[in-house]
Amino acid sequence: MGYKKDMSKYENLEGWERCGFGEQLDRWAEKYGERIAVTDSEDEISYMELKQKADCLAAAFLRKGILKGDKVLVQLPNRISFVIVFFALSKIGAVPIMMLPAHREAELEGIIELAKPAAYIVVEKYLGFSYVPMANAMKEKYSCIRHIFVDSESGDISGMIAETYGENGAFPAVDGYETAVLLLSGGTTGVPKLIPRTHTDYMYNARMSAKRCRLDSSDVYLASLPVAHNFPLCCPGLLGTLDVGGKVVLASATSPDDILDAITEEGVTITALVPAMVTVCMEMLEWDEDYDISSLRILQVGGAMLEDSLADKIIEEWPCKLMQVFGTAEGLLSFTSPEDEGSLIARCQGTPVSPADEVKIVDEEDKTVPEGVFGELLSRGPYTIDGYYMAEEANKKSFTPDGFYRTGDKAMWTKDGRLRLGGRIKEQINRAGEKIMPSEIEAYLCRHLEIKEAAVVGVPDETLGNRICAFLVTDDEAGIDLQEIHRFLREIGVAAYKMPDQIERVETWPLTSVGKIDKKALERMAQEK
Ligand code: OOB
């Protein structure tokens, strides 16, 4: 066992509260009552109704035998049922595992083997994909999965809510220091990593984010990204907006027209995008003048490096404040402030959101580097985890002995005391905000009968930030092309966002002086093609 965080250290922080999300929802319902809490493309729900439905569903889960501490895979898109499910599970102390709609068998299997979920909640169909056969196959293969609950118009979730309507169930007590959610870590190495966030630290995460955004009950937050991701869920996202009594709009898909439509129609005041999405939204705005984004107060941009030129362009062309957001699902968040000068906002990722965040920037020997010099960003603090879920080996690598999380990011302190990110130190590809570990894709590729060896690198790309290039050593006659690679990866159940954008065949590898595959050389080769 490594370092263990002492939560009592944080008890005096403003916004720190030892309480579960279920209880938080009860208080919000009391305080904000009939105000609209959440809307999606089909419906809207008030705070009071959200509480009532979460209570019903929680009672129904208990009746089906879902117990406190059980893990539950949740794979739902941006819709009201996601929110009801989240709070229903919180109320009984069951722990949702936040799968993304894009995940397929390959991702699910690793996570099921690690976390042994008792149930799997899926949307029936989303963006043309039917989830039920996949869920049934998982249940068949893994006996830990006792239940599959399907969310559709007349499916299990709505049926369960109707079934227990009006009952006053007694729920198990939930301590704020217990795990509330398991978030997925960006980029796994074959063995996936899950991030355990407690009710208390996650609520604090939402509150500190909301505070930095100056969020209040007049705000309308648009979740443009999949809401199972930390950024739209909690930074301040869905949870931070509900805490202040605002309204959350769930965009059903992440296309620019969905986003711009929602902003126009709902009077959205704040939303969060990754840089690649900003670019497409800007293009869309240029040729369609019917959109009205004048209600926007803050545009949060994060998840990947924001180029200086794009930052300048946002500040010049958007009628709102740009907020640069550096974030991690493991914890640490650093945002610019709405009051900062534009020139400053454009060139940094601000300051950590909590006064209790401890941030260090270190060299290869873990020695602190001076201001203005890049090093690796390390963090420890009230809402940063002290270890991944059941991952002793990975924890030794990802945390220092005194409990600092190694982000794997290059960063420096600027002379104005702001953080500026400078790309990755650890090998991880950031493709339009999605994090991909090369080793994971390499392992999948090597399952192809014609592929002898594979090396995957991220290549700088104007629209995506990074594109995925796979270098392959194959049998001489194998006519493997990109299409075949995509077909194969789809067949073994790999999420679409991990599909290589480019493949190159090689006969021998360029090697480093110590005889490892020279990935820098591969990157250059991929760029020259
Ligand atoms: C967010 O969380 P994750 O866990 O998907 O990814 C974290 C990683 C960071 O370690 C860094 O490599 C990259 O994403 N990143 C950025 C960045 N924000 C995140 N790199 C450069 N500039 C930025 N502004 O991506 C996430 C979580 C909460 C809020 C926002 C993003």
C-alpha cells in the first residue's frame, strides 16, 4: 500500500461536505423545487421530479437486489435518464462505472474483469448502434453481471420508475467519503484503469469549478460532450450546475449543428468544448447566420492543447469569455478566470481551482524546476485521487511515494503565476480530446493474423490535434489497408475513436541507441508521408 490521503485535512474547506449525492439531490429538490433541472431533446424535468424519479428507481434497484457497494456499468448517452440513473445509484450507495457510448466489447471486457459489475445499464439504440446484443453477450460471458437494464421509451428504467411510484423506500446510509463513481482513465495500457471519486471530493470538484465560473441559478449549462466524461459531468458541468439551481441542457449528439442549435434555442450561458469541436463550430457559424450564440457568457475549452492562434480567434470572434480548462479525471483542475485579461487567457491554463491544491513541476529526478521552465506536472490535494481502483502496480508508476499524481503532462509556471501546458511527456495520444494509449492499439493490431508487429504513434494534425498512425510489419503478400484495419478493429469490438487514421508498412524498425523502436523517428516518417 502506498500513500493514503487524509480526508480530515480538508474538512474546513469551503465547499467540502461529508455527504452523498443522493442527499445533495434531496436538498436541491427542497431548495429549487419546480425549477427545471435538466432538459434533453425530448423532455424536461424539475428538481422535485428528478428527486422523485431517482427515489423510485433507487427503490426498484434495491428490490432487484442491487446492493450498496455494487458496481454498475452505465452506458447511456446525454439524456435525462442518465441523470436519474446516476442519482438513483448514489442513493443506494451503488457505484456507476462511467462508460462512454463509444465503448465496445474490447473496452468493456477489461473493465468487467477488473470491477466485476453486478449490473449493466444500456441505452437500447444510439447513433445507429444497438447496445442490447452487446450487453447480452457480456452477461453471457461474465457471471458477475446479474442484471441488464435497458433504457428505452418503454424499457426497464421507465418501467422500474413506474413500478415503485409513490413508495417511500428506506435507503442504506451513504457516507460522503465512500466511492461515488468510477471514472475511466484516459488511455489504458491494455489493463484499464478506473478512477474512484468519493461523493465528497467529487462534489467539491464541481463546487470549486462552479465558483471559478461564477455560476449561479440563472445559468444554463449545455453538456455538449458525452456527459459520462468528467468535464461535462463535474467541471462544473451537470453536477456543478444542479448545485447552484441552474438548468442543464443535454445535447443528444456532439455535432456542431446540435451544439449551435441548443445554444440558440435554450439561451445557453456556458458550455464546454474540446478544441477540435470549437474549430468545427466556428466553421459552421461562418456559413450559417441563423445561429444566435449571444446568450453565451463563458466558453470553456479544454481536454487537449488549445493552439494560441485558435485561442486568439475565439477571443476575437465569440461574444463571450474564453475559459481555458486544464483538467484530469484523476482530479486536478486548473482554469483561467473570467476576470483575466484576454491576452493572458489566450496563453495559459490559469490556476488550480482549489486553494488546497498542491502542484509541483519537476524534472526527471523529481526536483522542482524554476519558473518558466517546463517539467512534469504533479498534483496532490482534496479532490485528486491517491490511487487507481485496485491497481497496485500502476499506482507505483502513476504516484510518487508521498502521494502526488504524475499527470504525464509537460507544464511550467509563467511569470504571472499561471500554469501553461506544453504537451505530453508520457506516450499518450490526444485525438480531439480523446485519450488513447498506443500500447492498447498495438495489442489489438497484433491480434490480426497477418500482422507480425505494430507500433502506434500520434502525429500532429491540424484538425484533430493528433491523428493515430499505425506502423505495421506484415506478411509479404498481405494486402492490408486502412479499411481492413478498421473492419478488423470493429470486429473485435474497439471504440470508433481509437481507429487509426493512417497506416504505414515497414520492413524493419528504426531503433534508438538502446535498441527500442524509435517512436520519434516513426512520427517524423508519418508526417512526411
Ligand atoms: C480531461 O480529462 P482526461 O482524464 O480525459 O484527460 C486528462 C489529460 C491531461 O493529463 C492532459 O494530457 C490533457 O488531458 N488535457 C490537456 C488540457 N486539458 C486536458 N492538455 C492540454 N491543455 C488542456 N487544457 O481531459 C478533462 C477533465 C476535466 C476537465 C477538462 C478536461
